[in-house]
Amino acid sequence: MNNTPLEDALVLATKALLPIAGERARFEARLLMGHVLGVDPSSLGLTHTVPLTSPQMEALERALERRLAHEPISRIIGKRAFWTFEFEISPHTLDPRPDSETLVEAVLARVAKDAPGRIVDFGTGSGCLLISILSERKNLTGVGVDISQGALDVATRNARACGVAERTQFLCTDWDAGVSGPFDIIISNPPYIPHQDVGGLAEDVKNFDPLDALTPGPSGLEAYTRLATACARLLSPHGFCAMEIGQGQEEDVARLFEAQGLHPTAQHKDLQGITRCLVFERKPCTS
Ligand SMILES: C[S@@+](CC[C@H](N)C(=O)[O-])C[C@H]1O[C@@H](n2cnc3c(N)ncnc32)[C@H](O)[C@@H]1O
């Protein structure tokens, strides 16, 4: 395939991807080609007769092999579109899911455009939730917490690339250990899949998302137990928490937060109609 013109290489790549990508094969081929050449895929049409060099062809072949082994395109190209940005991702970070934009929307709906305040994101991963919110609310400052320093390195670069680094701090710790409040907003998309369910997940998830980002333990609720006590300790009197949850976890998660004096005040559904985000506030004082 040496010195193959770009358009011919795209046709070959599209054919190779057909079994795994179906009708998206041409689209995926263009994404991989753009990645290999270091150009925006939308500009490929301008150079379609240019021959690929041997190293470029080899890089394309390696990328195709990875895709045919079920690795998501986002992982091969190292970035994922989320909210209004393209976030860098790595083997240390969860690949952000479109469903998690539900949490971003839930928070923005509660915070006035120019409101000042502090926000903390537990299990920040690539930083996609925190950074998206900070980009829309210029008077907020934020802390992103994660147990993975590798993830925090990526989040730090993302905060810089998205122009919010000066209002963001990242902390490598076990949930709220060593974290000082109060915070006006507490968010988290913690790992919530029961450990025994991980084996049944799709190959592109179970083989490529970090295990610590997927599962917190046998029940799937272990992280929420920690987060409920963390929120009770750290939330300011008039603040709120927004938690992403797994399908069908609303009652269990609400019970854990209620036990810590945090009252569920709203539920938000994702685009498939699944309850994806719960909002909690402190119970009003009755005396
Ligand atoms: C489901 S991922 C969410 C990542 C990102 N917030 C997002 O929505 O794409 C959960 C994150 O929690 C982090 N995590 C797991 N256990 C943790 C712990 N004990 N303390 C802090 N973070 C933890 C993982 O490293 C992972 O980045």
C-alpha cells in the first residue's frame, strides 16, 4: 500500500472498517486518516490525490488494526467531543458519554450566568463535567478530584486548552479525603456498575475504559455511600449536589443521601428517557 494516493487509501480503509463500523465506515476512515495525517478530517478533500508516505500508511494500518480489535475511535484518536469542546482522553480516563451532558444541563439550569461560587467534581476523569460547567459560568471556581494521577494530568491539559485553568485546581485523593469545603455545588459521575456486571459490558467499554472508572465494588453503590457523607460535610447551607446515576439506581442513591440529611429535589432524564441525574439539597431546618 506504499505511495497510495489518499483517496485510494480512504477507500481501502473504508472497506477494512465495514465489518465493525457498517454504514459509519467511510466516516470512521476519514477520522482515522485525519488523525494519522494530523489534519482536520474536513480538509481531506483538498489533498485527495496526494500520496501517503510509508510511515503514514503504516500508522493508518496500525490504527485500523486497533479499531478492528473493537477499540473506540475516540481512544485511537485520543479525543472525544463533549459539550462544546473536544476533550483529550487517555487510557487513564473514562471516555466521556453523551448522557453525562444531562448533569451539565442540570447544573447550569440552577446557576445564574454571573453567579459566584465554588464547585467540586468528585471523580473528574478527563475533567469534562467540571470544565464544561466552568466554561459556561465565568464566576465559578472549581476543584476536580480523582484517585488517578494519570487522569488528572489529562484533566489539567484539558482545563488549559478550554481556557479555565486559572479557575481550576486538581487534587489526587480518595474521594473527599483532605478536601476542604464549603462548596456551593458538588457534582459527581462516580463508578456505579456492580462488579459482577462488568464482564457483560460491550467489548469497547470493558476492554478500554479503566476498571476504577466503571465499578466501585459488588453493589455498584459503594461510591455513593462515600459521596453522601462527603456532600453532607462539604455542602454549603444553600448549595446543591448533582449526581449521575446508573439505570434504576434512583431509589437506592436517594436513600443514601436522605440518611445524610440531603433531600432529593429533582431528577433529570437523559435523551433515552432514563433517569440519569439526581439533585440533592439540605433539608430545610424545621425549628
Ligand atoms: C465514571 S468515571 C467519570 C469520569 C468523568 N467525570 C466523566 O464523567 O467522564 C469515574 C471517575 O472516578 C474516579 N474514581 C474512582 N474511584 C475513586 C476514588 N476512590 N476517589 C476519587 N476518584 C475515584 C475514576 O478514576 C474515574 O475517573
